[in-house]
Amino acid sequence: MLGQQFSKVKEMLLEAKEDLTAFADFPSQHWKKIQSTNPLERLNREIKRRSDVVQVFPNTAAVARLATAVLVELHDEWIAFPRRYLFIESMDSFYPDNTTCLPGTAE
């Protein structure tokens, strides 16, 4: 249908077919979470909020340290709190031999 009017768009979509349908390789419970950019937007807002406080950075390494500190803090929150972004039961299909221990699970 697109090929007649928008041949370049058709080519682009056909080339990106695997990328566009990559979510289908995951369990269906994950699809809604995967398509959302909310966690990324939240992270960007937190980095922006903290950088607004500092206002002027002496060098790019200082910016990297701030962003890293925000990421480390977020990581610690995810480890400490029992909430899960993706269901642990559905993740079992990715680790069938149970060789990888996810944070917060018994070994």
C-alpha cells in the first residue's frame, strides 16, 4: 500500500523490519514495558534537575560524574526495593538453566 505513493518509506520500513518487530522475541507481558520510554524520560529529567542545580560544570568529566552518580543511585534503588519492572517469572525463559542469578533472588 505504501509502496505506490511512498516508495522510500516502504524501503525504510522493510529494511528496519527486524528492529521494528524485535519486541516480539520477548514474552508478551513485557511488550507494554518495552515500548514505553517512561523510565528513560524519568532518568533524563533527574539528570536535568540535578544539572540545573549545578548550572556551570568545570569540564565534561564533571558532567559524566553527575550522570554516573544518578545512574548508580537509580541502580541502588532498583536493587533495594522489591518492585520489579519486568516480571521475574517471565524472565525465567531467558535463563532456563538458572546460571544467572538476578538481584534479589536466591541462588
